Amino acid sequence: MLSRRIRAAVALLAAGMLLQIGQAAPGHAADGLISQGRPAIASSVEDATLTADKAVDGGATTRWASAEGADPQWIRVDLGGQATISRVRLSWEVAHAKAYRVQVSADGTSWTTLYSTSSGDGGVDDLSVSGSGRHVRVYGTARATPYGYSLWELEVYGKGGGDGGGSFVVAAAGDIAGTCDAGDGTACAHERTARLVESIDPVYVLTMGDNQYDDGRLSEYRSYYATTWGRFKHKTRPTPGNHEYYDPAGGAAGYKAYFGSVATPAGKTYYSFDHGNWHFVALDSEQSMSAGSAQVTWLKNDLARNTRGCVAAYWHHPLFNSGSKGYNPVSLPAWRALHAAGADLILTGHDHVYERFRPQDPDGRATPAGPLAVTAGLGGADTYTFEHEVHPNSLVRLTGLHGVLKLTLSDTGFSGQLVQDDGRVRDTIPATACH
């Protein structure tokens, strides 16, 4: 049976590719693909390799699949901002919908139907629609096969969204979940910061390591992190810290199992992704960052291929640090590679403090050509103190609080705020142009 499904899937995929090449939808030439790489979530998955993000990754051989044998099921994508939608293209696997609706929503709660059918025949559905909203959902009500629902690609075309000539928001923090959970309410620090992230409603959530204490075990992730920051797991792009590597099941085993392929999209714990005019690089400072290491070699190649105008990188251990951990040269080769490529922003955690630096080069010399670095290890873990000599480029140092870094990113630059868990803004990063 499996071989039959694979043969049929390949045939349908080939047909879809031919349709894509020879049949560009008329009347929408000016509208772009605004769903690729966006955060996606689904009602269920068949297994951990068939997650919702696979349907918006632009890959012809990856797909989302729901649990088998149950109706209804859905998949939805967050476009990152209000968008005008003119076309939705669905490339079905063998397990397709006989009856489904394409819906749009401004808030992810109230939905308006743009298209519906009860006679779906699989293959590729290239639909002309008209509507606006931030979220697009495919809602299946009747399966055409005994399996589930499965899409090679869900493509939304239009204008706006996160790339719509405006800006988008990212939330970032490191050092997050202790041994309390959402049931403890505001007595739990990472529940308070999770509520803050929800109020910010970012396109992505970036974590700078030590997501779960003390050992980053899968059981700890499920008991604690999942109840708080796990509420926006679908939009989280994580990195690991040293505590993830304390896992007795193996280095970062729980981290990899909990976050799945989004944390290791190419089988590595370092990766990159694009949004708007920004290229994001997620690194693993527990893996070698020496000049000749596999990670830094990958980083240089990745930066050489980048076509976006702005670059942000994030990982766990900071290079420059006036806090209790002090200067740590482990990431110096990565800093050199990023500086040479004109990177704009570097985010780290590890020290449970907030520290913002003026732009500088890897040797600590202030220069407008260098990236602006921020340490924001305030996601929920107990805070530390500043114990080392203050670095000459250190501009702002705060501790004794929990909070989230809110970044507003445009096609040409960025600004930001450190928002405390009570909603107060404790630092403002001024508008900064990309290099």
C-alpha cells in the first residue's frame, strides 16, 4: 500500500509542477507569494516529520499530513500582517480533501470563507479568491481517502503580509523555563513572559538557548515549557544552550525531540531562514565555532548565498558581556564572519541580564559598520548580577527583572524595546539602519 501511495504521490507532484510551469494564474501577475516560510500550525500531524511548516517551505518533496481517519482537520499560515489575497494554490498529496473551505481571518479567531467545495479531486487546486486578513486556513471536512489530509504546498498570493512594504515584529529572549507551569499563574516567571509574548503577537519568537532547565529533558519540556512558551511553538525559531546539552539522553536530545525539524531543518542544530528583507541565522554555541569548524564553514557559505539586505544572528553564549559570565571568545570566529558579511544585529542569552552595546567590530572597537549586540537572558530563569568590568561599548545594563526583547524590523532597519513582564518598557533601541 505504501508503494502505491508513493507512486501516486509522485505522479500528482509531477503534474502539479507542470501546471505551475505552464499555467501561471492570469490576472495576478503583480501579486507575490506571501506565505512561503511563514509560521504555520495544523490541527494534527501524522508524525513528527510531516509538520505544518513543511507545507509552506517551498520544497517539492516535503509535506504536511494530518492524523489519519478523522474529520475535520485544518492547516493555517500566519502571513505576518494584514494582506490582500488574490490566489491560493493547493498541491495535494494522494490523501486529499473531498470537501474543504479556504478561509481568512484578521485575528486567527473569526474566519471568513473565500472558497468552498464538496467535490475536490486532488492534484493541484489553483484558486482565484478575493479577501483580506493576516491568517489563511484550509479547513477540511471530508476526506477523499481513508488516510488524512496532506499538502505538498499551501501557497498564498497577494499583497501585504510581513513583506508588504511595512514592518514586522519579532520577540526574543533566552534562559526561559524553570520548574513551574501555566497552572501556577503569575507566580511562574516564564508564564508571565509568555503572556507578554502573546500580547506582542510577533511573527516569530526567537529563543537564545537554555529554553528549559535544568537538563533540557523532553519530560521537562513537556511539563513546563510546553505549558507556557509552548503556546507559540508554531512560530518559534529556537537555539539550544548549555542546559539543553546536560540531557542524560544525549546532547540536546530533549530539545530536538520537542521542537522537531524546525530546530534542525537540515539535520544540524544551526540553520537560517528569511522573512521580508531580513536573513536570520540561528547558531549553536555548544557546537564548535572554531574558524575551521563545520558550523563556521556553513555560516560563511550561508552568508555568501544570502540575498537579503539585513542580517540578524542569534545564539546562546555572548562574546562581549559585563555580567557574571564575562567575555567568552567561543563565538569570535562567528562574529568575524558576520561582521565581514555586514551583519546588523546579534542576540544572545546565557547571562541572565540585559545588556545592550553600541555597534562594534569583533575586537571590541566601536564602529558604525559593526553589528549591534544585545544580551537578553531574562525569559524566566533567576536573574544574575553584573560582576565584571563594564565593557567600554556597553550602553545599557539591567537585571532583577524578567522580560522580552520586542524588535520591529523593516526593509531597511530595525528598532526595539526591552519590555518587562508587567508591560513597562525598560530600554529602547533607537531606529538603526541596516548596513
